[in-house]
Amino acid sequence: MAGVIVVGAGVVGLSCAVRLLEAGHRVDVVARDLPLETTSSVAAALWYPYRAHPVERVTAWSRSTYTALGTLASDERTGVRMLAGTEVLHARTPDPWWKTAVPSLTRVESLPAPYPDGWTFVAPVVEMGVYLRWLVGEVDRLGGTLTRMALSALPDRADVVVNATGLGARRMAEDPSLTPVRGQVVYVEQVGLDRWWLDGSVPVYVVPRSRDIVVGGTDDEGEWDRRVDAAAASGILARATELVPELAGARVVGHRVGLRPVRPEVRLEVEQPAEGATRVVHCYGHGGAGVTLSWGCADEVARLVGPG
Ligand SMILES: Cc1cc2nc3c(=O)[nH]c(=O)nc-3n(C[C@H](O)[C@H](O)[C@H](O)COP(=O)(O)OP(=O)(O)OC[C@H]3O[C@@H](n4cnc5c(N)ncnc54)[C@H](O)[C@@H]3O)c2cc1C
């Protein structure tokens, strides 16, 4: 039985921990921020392969995650639901590159101006507060541990270390290609919305949850500031209300900001160790799609680590 340390308790680290525990490993998760304090807890979290590369691997990971989340949606304790929604487009557009990751995607011909094109599909929508708690419960149920610990370097005393530190990998893997892309969201009261809406060009997204609606967003390249910007929040609400008029007058119940860990390509690979050194599996740089890629990446990490 190999002892695995997973560094990071966002959606990526916790999903990896679950798959490694299921494969029979002893797993300890250590993280500076506990799950509800992570970027993952800010995610909207609509299944959508946004700002993650490369195309082939992202499509495959997204497809696996779609299936896994679809299965979890049958248990309401997970916080996962399958919801139909619409992506609006400002020009006639070919099918999306990730089309094969969803079971069906239908063109919508009758959208009002200014949208000449669009498509609709059923996608997993994940209520992250509920889901991250459920993932922690799974880690615990399967015999893993979760400990708060800020590290200055990856541990060197385990059989295997999984580096799931998100943006923290800039330091943990000395990887300057990882950059923050700041995203701000506004939470409004549920006004009876049961479909998601997306306009990727701005971006605008409206994602209904059980008690509230996540309304986004912003996409600020290289911006580290995690304070809520009141002017940005007004802009987000104004743009979203144009797309989804039912939001007009909805009561605002909260605001959050997160920093997407964007990288030219997701890094999921084994770093070949020097003789006798700890084997490291890197799994970070999921951009705006960490939830969307989570189970596909966790499956691959478990394959790379091997059987317990
Ligand atoms: C506004 C917004 C909306 C989003 N919407 C969606 C969406 O709809 N769908 C979707 O799929 N994705 C979405 N995302 C993207 C998604 O949130 C990220 O891709 C995802 O959270 C990355 O997960 P992660 O586990 O890699 O990183 P994180 O959640 O950031 O977790 C990293 C973990 O590593 C730990 N760590 C870092 N450094 C150290 C250290 N030195 N020592 C110990 N621990 C350390 C942290 O404490 C944390 O526990 C959104 C993001 C934002 C900001």
C-alpha cells in the first residue's frame, strides 16, 4: 500500500484523494486553505470547458467528468443537478470543440436579437458548498485525512505526492506560466429560475442553485486582487439582467471573488524523480474548468500513481 500525500483541498485535490482511496491507497490531504476557503468554492459551477487546454485531453476529461457528475446527480446530498440551459452566440458559430463531451447539443434558432445563434444542452450544475462538504465526507468515509498546513515546498517523505495546489503551484512547482484570472460573482435570491444561461463573449453566466443564483462574471487577466469591486458587481448584474430579464430587482445576497489558475495547458504528468526521491504527480492549471475536468483528471492521476 503506497502512502500518498495530496497537497491541495480544492475540487481537484479532493477528487484525486477520493479516486486514490478507492484504488486502495493510504491518502492524507494537506492544504493551506480548507475546501470552503478555496477558489473551488467560488466556482459557479456549471460544467463547461472554459479556459483550459489542450483540446483533446480537456475534451476527454470533460466527458468523463460529465458522466461521473451525472451519476452523482441521482443523490441529492451531493449538491449536483443536471440542468438544461442555453449558450447565446453573437455570430453564426460552428459546433463547439468540446461537442463530443456532451450526449446532445441542440441549436436554438429562435433567440431574440442580438443573438443570431446559440445552443442548448443539459449540463451538470454543482452547488460547491454542498459538494465540497460531500467530497470531504467521502475522503473521511474512505479512510483518508484532511489537515490544514501551509507548505513552503512539496513534501519529500511520501511514496507519492500529488500536487493539486491550483494557483499555489506557481510557487510549489516554480511554474511562472500559471497566471491568475480574477473572477467576481454576485449571488442573488432565487427568483424561480430553473435553467442556466451563458454568454461566453463577455462573459455573462447565470447559474441557478437551490436557494440562490450565481451571476457572473469577470475575467481579469493577471489580476491578484481578491477584494469585491462594487462597480464590477453593478456591471455584472446589469449585463446579466439584459440576458435574463427575470433577474430584474432580485435581492443581492452576497459577493465573492476567486482567482482562476490559468496555464497554457493543464499540467497533469509525473515528474520523474531522482534516484530514491519522492514521485510527484502534478495536477494543476485547470483555468476556468476545474470542476468540469475534476473526475477525468482524478481518474488519470489514479492511473499514473498505479494500484494501491
Ligand atoms: C468566479 C469563478 C467562477 C468559476 N466557475 C466555474 C465553473 O462554472 N465551472 C468550472 O468547472 N470551473 C469554474 N471555475 C474554475 C474553478 O474554480 C477552478 O478551476 C478550480 O477551483 C481549480 O481547483 P483546484 O483544486 O485546482 O484549486 P483551488 O480550489 O484553488 O485549491 C488549491 C488548494 O491548494 C492549496 N494550496 C496552495 N498552495 C499551498 C501551499 N503552499 N501549501 C498547502 N496548500 C496549498 C490551497 O490552499 C487549496 O486548498 C470558476 C472560477 C472562478 C474564480
